[in-house]
Amino acid sequence: MALVEMVMPKMGESVMEGTILNWLKNVGDKIEQDESVLEVATDKVDTEVPAIQGGIIKEILAKKGDVVQVGRPIAIIETEQDAQTEKKSAPDEKKDSGISEEVKKAPDKNESFQSVKDAGSHQASDKPKHSGSGRFYSPLVLNIAQTENISRSELDRIEGSGKDNRVTKNDILQYVADRSASKPDDVSVKPARSANGNVEIIEMDRMRKMIAERMVESKRISPHVTSFVEADVTNIVHWRNKWKNQLMEKENLALTYTPIFIEAVIKSLKDYPFVNISVDGDKIILKKDINIGIAVALPNNNLIVPVIKNADRLNLLGLTRQVNDLAKRARANKLTPDDLSGGTYTVSNVGSFGNVMGTPIIVQPQAAILALGAVQKKPAVIETPQGDTLGIRHMMFLSHSYDHRVIDGALGGMFVRKVADYLENFDVSRKPF
């Protein structure tokens, strides 16, 4: 028998720690190679960590909710060693450790296990998994393929978004979703139905489970309060209509309302920096960076929040480029873990679905989120030097949800009012490039 440490794997260039979301196995459970052992979160990204060796879980070193640095041990696994191999290698123990020359020469791949006892426990299963075509597949991708009954030849046909056309977790999950949509009558993907046929039971996919857990957790953590303000954005509507075609021709960029609204949010965060905070126990973390998360709806009806880093250093053209790029890559499943981390304040454009307002849920550990309602033509009172008059104006609601533990109604209300003021006083003489 041999004992090995299971360590926290690295899941992205700038990701140095992960949070244990849930252990899928318990002490004493037998695990197979490539079988998912636990779920780990890095900021807003969750992933399952598979076993690269089979065995029995002897000890769990990190409990649910712990934040663990990359490379730190999280469990001890007892693996079986071939008795015959052990007997043969014993007389020559001083000369040969029992590791094959192929494994000796293999490069370190930063796997999630490290040997702590008996060098002979490293078997050929540590090597990357390749198909007959020579294509590399991670243990997690192979595990999903097995669960979803995807053959190796079918797996080889999936277009990968990773390096060297490597199939990522998002790639295979998107493939499964597309396959299900294209084969609604396939028995293998058909949802279970009730006896009378009036109800169908659909299993949540992995991302929906993750979103559900995060939303419930956020409501549990933060007492949500929402303030509403209506803003006159008529000048912005006319300005955008004037420039959107030129920007598309010159820069190949779609000029949407989102970057304009984000610019107003950035200015307001500078005016009210205590909205750009997070909470750690009884401590308030005041963020110097302004990193704006933008909620993006995916083709499979799930939601993801990529982040514009150091958004306050970008002009309107830079914000437009970032919004276009992140939204495009989000819908193509090409975001990296770094794209989804570090947000300090989030904006959700519910108006793109025709909604006039909403009560958004805070993205933890942030303290506030702004929902942008649909821009609608309405009769409104217009103040002029000659007196008040009625006119048709383009109006929208701003819905600001905030953590009432640290942001009171006065601050939350003044902030969203300030955003509206910046929108209503938009400089129509400026150029977008």
C-alpha cells in the first residue's frame, strides 16, 4: 500500500488559492481514477477536481469553506500497489526505486497528487490522457464524457477552445447542451417525466447548480436593500444614434448603452468610494481598484460575470472594446479564470431583455450591484426658462441593490442618484474615438 497527498491544483495563471465548496467523497470511500472528488471555487468560477489515481480516502485535510493555497495538501489517499511488483523491486531497492524510465523522464505537470510514501506508487496513470488521434484530454473532461455517454471518436470531433485546440470543461458542457437541444427525442438525454405526463423533471446542469448555490449564499450573507431612480437619457440615445454606424465602420465595434452606463458608474464610485467595498467578518475592505463586472447571459440560459479590470483607467472607446470582447468570448466559452476574478462592483443590463427594472442579487464578496432597465419613450415634464412643458423623452430606471450591513439607505440612494445625474448631463459634443 502507498499513501499520496492530494494537493490544491492550480486553475489559472493568476489563481493562487481555491475555496473548498463541497466534498463529493467521504473518508473511507473508494475512488476511481478520473472520478470527481471535490468541488473547488476560484472567485466566481467553480470546478470539479478529479482523482488522477484510484484508492481509498484515508483523511480529509481541508474542510468545506476552507481557502487553500495552490499546492497545499487537502487529502490523503491510500493507493493499492501491485504486490508482485513490490516483491520484485525489494531486493534491488537501493539500485532502483521502482519508477519506470518513462515516468522518470516525464515532465512535472503540476497534477493534484504528490507522493509522500513509496516512490513506486507513481503509475502510468499519472501521464496525460490521449486519444488514438494523439489529442490530450484532462481527467475532468474524460469523466464528463463518460457520464454523458460520449464516445472517444465523438470526443475527438469536439472543437476545443483551449491551447492547441484542447477541449475544456466549458467546451464539453456546451457540446452536451447543444446535443441535447438537437436531439429532443433521444432516450439518453430525455428528461424524466411524471406518470401523468403533465410535469417533466429536468436535472440542473453544473453551472446552474453553481449559480443557485451562489445566489442563495449571497441572500443569506447580505441583507439586500434596493433603491430606484428614473433617469432621462434622451441625450445619450440621440448621441449613440449619431455615432454607432461610424464606430462600427471605423473600429468594427458595436456601440451599446452598456459602456456609457459603466462610465457613469465609475465616476460615481470615485465620488462615493465606500460603495466600492467588500466585507470580511467585521472588517470593511475599501478597494482602490475599480473592477467592473458585467453580467452576460449565455446561449444555454445560464449567466456569467466577466470583469473589466481597472475600468477607471479606460476611456469610453476602451470600455466599449472591453464590453464587446468579454461578451463575445463569454458566449463562445473562451473566458479564462482571470477574466472572471477580482470584481469590485457589478452592472447587470436587464433592459436588454425588455425589463424596466429589477432587484439584482449582489455578487459576493462585493457590496452592491446596479441593474439597468430598458430605455423607453415616455411623456415627461420638461423644465425650461419659460416654464414647464410636456414632451416625449427617453427614460430608464436604475435599480441599486446593496448590502445593508455596510451601506445605509442614504449612501445607497445618493450613489444611484449620482449615476443618474451623470447620465442626464452626458456631454453630447464628445466623440467616441
